[in-house]
Amino acid sequence: MAVLDTEKMYHIALSKEDIEGAKYAIIPGDPGRVPKIAAFLQNSRQLAYNREYNSYIGELNGEKVLCVSTGIGGPSASICVEELHQLGVENFIRVGTCGGMDMKVLPGDNIVVTGAIRMEGTSKEYLPIEFPAVADLDITVALRDAARKLGLNYHTGVVQCKDSFYGQHSPSRMPVSYELENKWQAWLRGGCLGSEMESAALFTVCAALGVKAGAVMYCVWNQERASAGFVEEKQHDTEAAIRIAIEALKTLIGEKK
């Protein structure tokens, strides 16, 4: 069924008319991060704020760019992507936070995500579990090159995507602790870099819709390093990841012109 220009999407409260033909969207989880990202765009302004979906529009290198928060977890992220896609958006970059897992990932580092472990439920309602949750190559390369250009600390690789924050941080008190703790060790042995809550759903939904997605994560803290005795301050300023996403988007827009 076609979406009318003036028809508002039920959750994000945006219409085709509102987004002015935008094909690119930066999607953080936190609604409070949206104005911080929008400040890097030209002529940015707020469009709507409904539920967890805070949305702004602006311009970057002559292209309209949206910034819309997804809230926490796969279900709300998938709704955001679905509704933006119905309005015409074709390229998504997630700018999020994560906890570090690999010992080399320090608080304040960035992770350019190449793929996500599907330890969540949303993606299973789109594609069979055998289908990998992987980022688009062009977006991933643009994010990596942006981190290099800006001289920011970064890693590339796989992240774990889960549904339960406290299942990660307090696994021993869960009735399924045997599964959570054993799989955590498996992810570590496989070289998983960090843990977060949206990328697997994002990549899988975008694959099902035939659109592109990538992600850059800012590491707040690394619980494995803390368990090993390293004393490190948690880092909450996500500007580095935002700058990487903006620089990558400039490259992607330039390649389309």
C-alpha cells in the first residue's frame, strides 16, 4: 500500500512531506543524542518527538539527512527503520554505545561494526538464524576510512547483540546463567569486540528490505578489562563516533553525486 505524502507513520510521526526526499538517516539509540548529531548538519531543525523517536532534519554536502533515535533494543529499532524506509530512506548509519569485550578495546575507543551476533529476538522474525547480520560494505569502509582520517582510535569487527542488559552484567543471577556465561566465553574466544543491543536487528531488517546499513559504536567501558584489574574511567562523550559517522556520510554522499 502506497504511503501518501501527508500520511504520518504511526510510531515516528513523520510523513514523506516532512523528510523532504531524504535518503540518508543517522540513527542513535538515545533521543538525547539526536540534537548533538544534528548540530553537525546545516540548517537542522526538529521534526517530531513521539515515544522514543526524536527526529531532526538537516543538510550535509547538499543532501537532506535525517537523525532519528531508535530507543533501546531491536523491536523499537526495527520499527524506526521500517517506517523510515516506507518514507524513502535507503541508507542507515547507527551511532551507538557499547561495552568492550576484547581486551584491546579501551573505554573511549570506537568500533566500526562488520557484523553482529544475533543473540536477540527481533532478527529471527525477519530471516532464519543461519542468515548473517552483516553491515553494508560501502558504509563500513566509509566509516573505517573516516576514523583513520580523523585520527581516532578504532577497531573493526563483530559485536554481540543481545536483548537483556542485565543478562550481560548480572548473568549469574539468571536461571539461564549456564547459557549466558558459556556463550559469553564463546564470543570472547571468537574475537567479539563489544556488546550492544541494536545492530543485529538493524542489519537483518535492512537486508530484508534491500537497503544499506552500517554502525559505529563508542566504547563506554570494558568489563573484561575491569575484571582483569585495569582501573579505567567510563567514557560517555560520544562525539568521536558522531564525527566518524558524519565524515563517512560526506564520503557516501560524494560518491553518489
